[in-house]
Amino acid sequence: MATAEVAARAPVIQESLATRILRVVTKTPVHIVLVLIAVAWLVPTIGLMFTSLLSPENLLSEGWWQIFSTPSRATFENYRAIFDNETITSSLWTTAQIAVGGTLIPIFVGALAGYAFAWLEFPGRDWLFILVIALLVVPLQMALIPIFSLYDATGIFDTVLGLILFHTAFALPFAIFLLRNFFIGIPKDLMEAARIDGASEIYIFLRIILPLGLPAIASLAIFQFLWTWNDLLVALVLARDTQPITVAIFSQLRAFSSNLELIAPATFVSLIIPLAVFFAFQRYFVQGLLAGSVK
């Protein structure tokens, strides 16, 4: 009680006007830089969105900013046209299959391997993990020609399966590294208690490790989905008729350089889907990035 009375009687130190002004002045340059970066990032996206809402005639007469002065020129006819375009709709479905498959398989395999590297004892574990880390620096481009020859010989060239397997192979080193670092921070007592109760390793993995590792798994899913969805190089080399949306847009741009009423809405749809995935899981993003940094 006496402590509470003393605390209540203690004078409240108020911040002086000069201190508040100094704090605002010191933070203002940082805020200005952040606003400029945000504007520089948003303007092209907003410009693409408005471009996709304008008819070809209006696009040729003025820029996309005309929509501010005459909003009535906005139309959704361009979007109806791309969803009536079999090439675009087929490439969107192909991209979804590649992105989902190329995200789920590395997460599943990487989670199993990450758990094994973190909590299971087996011969050569540390050397194998060093090998996994070494694979992180292997450039993707150096494997394109050998994989092209392998796919052509095995009959999976120009297939969705071939593209999924390629993205899975190059995603696994990072997936194992990230998930292992997160899993090793989980208290060992939880697993020892489960083993004492007779739980198997599969039960521990499914009921303890995966729920607690959700932030790292969600962060990995964001990374992998964005990388796979936006891929252009791998699809250009390892596919011909199996075109994801990036290749379909590239082909349209190359064939019809002024066909903006098709290219702009298709590009915006291709952009908005990974953005929606990112914002849906962004609360896990920082937690996953900091996996294993604090123990």
C-alpha cells in the first residue's frame, strides 16, 4: 500500500516542447524516405491497374492518368476479353498447378528433412546438413541445360510435372535450412515428454512440430509461391506448349507489342494473385524470417 501511495504521489515528468520537436525533426527524414519508397513501389502498380481499365482508343490518345479526369472511361471489357481468351485462362490454370505443386511438395519434404536434421541422430547428419547449405549457392541457370536433356530423355519435357520437380529441387535446400533452424528452437522437453508417453516420431512431427512450426512454414510458403508464380526463365527453357502466365504474357508482348488491352489486364491478374497470398500470410512473415535467431 505504501509503495502504491508513493508511486501515486510521484510527479509525472512531462516531455518538454523542445524534446517533442526534436523527436519529430529527427524522425521526419526517415518518414519522408519511407513515403517516397512506398510511392515509387505503388505508382507502377496503380498505373497498370488503370491501364487495364481503359479501352485501346483511350490508351492511344492519352496516358493512364486520364482516368482521374474522366472516370467514365473505365471499363471492365478488357477483363472479360482475357477470360474469354483460351490462351490466358489455360496459362492461369497451368500457373496455379505449378505454383501449388511447387510450394506444397518442398514444404512437406523440407519439413520432414528439417525435423530429422534438428532432432534425430543418424550417421553423417552434420555433413549432410553442410551439403544442404552448400547447395544454396548453386545457381539455377547452370542446371537448365542438363535438366533439359534429362527431361527430354525421360519424357517429362514440356509438362507441368517437370516444372514442379525442377522448382521443388531448387527450393529444397532453402526449405530444409529455414525449417531446421526454426525446429531446433522448439523446446526439447516437449518431445521428450511425448516420447515418454509412447508417442512415435510421426506423431511428434504431426502433432507437435508442425503446429509449432507454422510461422516458418507460412513464411516459406510465401517465398516459394512468389518465386514459382513469377518464374519466366525455367518455363521458357523447359516447356513449349505448357505455358504459365508469365510466358503467355511474354509471347503476347513479343507478337503484338501494342496489344495493351490484353497484356495489361493479364499482367495485373498475374500480379494481384501473389500479392493476395502475401498479404494473407504476412503476419507469419517476420516470425519465419527470424527463425532460429533467438534462443
